[in-house]
Amino acid sequence: AVKDTKTENTDSNEKEHCVGSVVANHYNQLLERGVAERKESRIFHMRNLNNWIKSRIIGNILDRIRRENGSHCRLNVLDLGCGKGGDLLKWERGNVHHVVCADIAETSIEQCKDRYATLKHRSRSNVFSAEFIAADCSKENIMERMANRELKLDLVSCQFAFHYSFESLPQAEQMLANVSSNLQPGGYFIGTTTDAEDIMRRLGRKEYPENRKFGNSIFSVEFPIDTPLDPPPLFGAKYNFHLEEVVDCPEFLVHFPTFQKLASKYGLTLVQKTRFEEFVIQELDQGKDLLMRMKALEAYPPYGNQRPVSQDVVDYEHVQEYLD
Ligand code: SAM
């Protein structure tokens, strides 16, 4: 989404019981895995595919900002829900100037700092400067915690994290306030999140009205009995997401039309919304080499004989035909 020149601010500090601490505890306890261990993982290829998708989104938007503002502009970025810093290398490759890394999980922020220190140590070029904020971005105004509160951001990135804020309207609003308040007019907000319509479709309640769960041996989505489903609420539509080795905690459906409307209150206009399956096809032309290098497709014969978790996310046959 792109930031308009006019924005409204909504102050929301409503205190209520919520799952933030459950989410923070979950991510705080995640163990750092070594490269060898990661390769053994049943979700190795899916993680690589997700990483490739993020690389393409980030690379594309940085190119676009530079086209619009001049190739030498210094870019300031906010990585909202940065986790352990899985995108630090992408910011380095994108040659940005400064990155504000924020996450609710303190241990992840510590790991992110360590990774940044290693990157800085290793890098021969002038790596970006960075700052780290451990905060619930759906409850706190993180600009108040920034080294320079007036810092103008060119880009806000929220990868696989926005859905946690859809627990309540005030939380989604605070998250959007954090996206928007320091974003330059003409600046961009990019992100990846879950597709509520797809999740509801997969529950298959038309055929099985009692269904509250779907998945396979690697992942599952299960709605607890106290989440109404006919229809689900716009906020607080809680489900438990389990993904082998990585995630085991509550998330919330993001009703996209509501998200879009709310985002427009914060001065953001939708530029593009694409499902992963379309995005992969769109990006093959430019991103083919990186895709192969990242081994994101080896899960599909003839690239390997493991059955990919993401098989129904990406049309592998189409991708394969394209690459052949
Ligand atoms: N963006 C990273 C990436 O793509 O590798 C991490 C994604 S991980 C699936 C989701 C992250 O969102 C976790 O690090 C979690 O701690 C963070 N998160 C969840 N709720 C949050 C909140 N309210 N405020 C800030 N971070 C949050």
C-alpha cells in the first residue's frame, strides 16, 4: 500500500485480555537451528519458497522507490514483527540506509541484534545502521521508542505478522498507526499475511457444518469452540495455527476488505494484493535464478521426491513447465 499525503490518527489504548504474551512466549522459546538441521527439516523447501517470495517483494519495492525518488536516495525502513531478523540480508542486499527492527518477542530481538552484529562484522561494504525495539506493536506507539522520533520512513515491511493484530479493532488500529505515522507521503507498506477467505473455504463447512479443523501431518488450523464461524467476527476470529518446528500459537483471521478500509483511515491506498500462487508465476521471469539457488522447488519431482507442504499454494506443474 502507498501512503497518501493526508492521514488521520486514532488513539487507542484500550486495555484488555489478549494473546500477545502467549505469542511472545512461543516465539521466545523457538530454538535457533543450524544450517544442517534446517536442511533436514520437512519444511525446508517451503521455508525457502517463503523466503524467495519475501526477497522478490522487498527487491521489487526497493527498485520502485528508487525509480520514483532517484537511485541515490537513502532509504529508512521499519521491519515490523522482524522476528530473529530473517530479512536482514535482504535489507543489506537492498542497500538501505537504516532499519528499525521491532518485535514483541524479546529473545527474538536479541537474536536479531546478534545476527546484525555478525552481518556488520562480515560485511566489507558499509552495512545499514539499525536499531532494535522489543514491543507489542499492536499496543504501543513504537515511534516513541525510536532513537530519532522524527525519522521519516520510506518503507514499512510486516512479514507474516500482521494477522496477530487482528485480535481486536484497537490492536489493528495501533499496528496501522505504527505503520503510518512516520511513513513519508508516497512511502510504501508491504506485507505477507494469511488469506481468511481461503482458510474458511478449506474448512469446508458447506459440506461439513461442524468442521473446525483442517491440515495434514505438518500443519493444522483449528478454530476453538468459542470462535463463532457462521460468520466469523471481523476481529478476534481466533484459530490455533500449528506448523511443524516453527509455529504453535493463536492467530486471527484478517478480513481483507476490513483491513483495506481501516488502512485507508491511516492514509494507505491499496496498490497491489496478490496470492502467493499468482505471485510466484508473475515473478518467475526475473526471479528464476534465485529460486533455483534457494532450492525452493526441490520438493517437487523431478527436483526431489518429498511431497511439498506448499503443493497447494503453488502450481508446481505450471512452474515446472515454465522452467523446462
Ligand atoms: N517477519 C519475520 C520473518 O518473516 O521471518 C518473523 C515472522 S514470525 C512468523 C511472526 C513474528 O511476529 C514473530 O517474531 C512474533 O514475535 C511477531 N509478533 C507477533 N505479534 C506481534 C506484535 N503484537 N507486535 C510485534 N511483533 C509481533
